[in-house]
Amino acid sequence: MRIGSNSTAIGFAALLAVSHVGARDVAAFWQRGYAILQVYPRSQGPSAELWKIDSGEKLTWGLSKPDGAYYQLAYADVIRGVDYLAARAGIDPNRIGIAGASQGGGIALAAASLDPRLKAVVAHVPFLCDMRQAARIEGSLVKTLLDKAGMNDEAHLETLAYFDPLSLAPSLRAPALVSSCGRDTVCPAATIRAVFDRIPSTKSLLHEPDLPHTTSALFYRLTWHWLDQYLRP
């Protein structure tokens, strides 16, 4: 964990970054006065050295039932990160946010829906959204992985629904900044919009019609404004 230089009497605002965040981004958050904790759920990044799925893809691992499915475990890992931040001296437990892109964005939306301690969420082109719809869209990562595993059927889609931000979003109370891209076949914009429409809290959606599944300088700038608005004193 990195801690920035601009603290207040009540402690630092903190950001939980899901999965990969570049060193430059970590430094930028730190310089703006945020504590930042980077969490790789199990079987990803450095965490794979400690625990790794034994076969197949994360989306379809353990998908015969909700209990023990990969994303149940991944969400628990991220929420343990919130536990760590909330209990750490020098962190203001009322100013913890979460951010992620692609898979990390989907996990961020899910975790913020499950854990009210998260006070702001940023999700760039989030994966895992409206997986039932995504399973019908050619080229989507959900359909590709389910088809590959022979699991694109009602029984497995019913299990995925337990972890789908579409199901969890009605419980989201944190302000949510979300993005989608019009040429994104990996995480189709329609699936993201379906989740966005179910979020009852303050929310904003940036849709960039000409972009594929990629980074966005505009969304990056908006992220700063969003986090500063809801996490800074």
C-alpha cells in the first residue's frame, strides 16, 4: 500500500484498485493525497503465486453452483481489502473508494454493491455485466468463455446471475462513474448500460461511440473529478 502526502486530521482518503494499475497511476493517486491499495483477487497477478485455479477459465471455474464459484471467492478477496483499509490507522473509514477497468470494473461495481463502506466507485468498460445478454452477443468475452467450456446454458447462466452486477446493482448506494465504448465487442455497451440503469445512487455514464475495449484519456480525467468530489474532505 502507498500513502500520499496530503492527509487531514481525520485520516487519508483511500482507493482500492482492483487488479492491474500501472505504476504511473499509483504514483498519481499517491501524489494527490490518496492512500492506494492494489488488490489482485486469487489466481491473478502476484496472488496466483499463493492460490491458482486448477483448470479452465476464471469465469467458468466452479460454476456448477454459486457456493465456491470463482467470482464468489474473488469478491470476498476484494472485500477483505476493504476490511484492511477500514481497520488501518491513518485511513478515514468513511472515505474509501474502489476503481477498476474491464474485469476490475465489474468487480468494483459488485463489491460496492455488496459493501456499503465503499463511498465511491469508478468502473471503466466493466466486464461481468448482464452476462445473460452478453452470452448471446457474438464476440463478447462472456460468450466466448462460456462456449469454450460448453457452459452457455440456462443452468450456468443462473449461477452467474448471483455474481452479475445486474443483480447486485440495486443495492449500490455509492456514487458510480461508469464508461462504455461503442466499438467494444469484449464488454458490449448494451450490457454495461443495462447495469447502469439499475443503479439507484448518484451516477454518470460516459459512452464513447468510436472506441473499442481500450483506455480513455477523457474517462481518466473524469475519474479524478469523481473521486475528489466524493472522497476528498
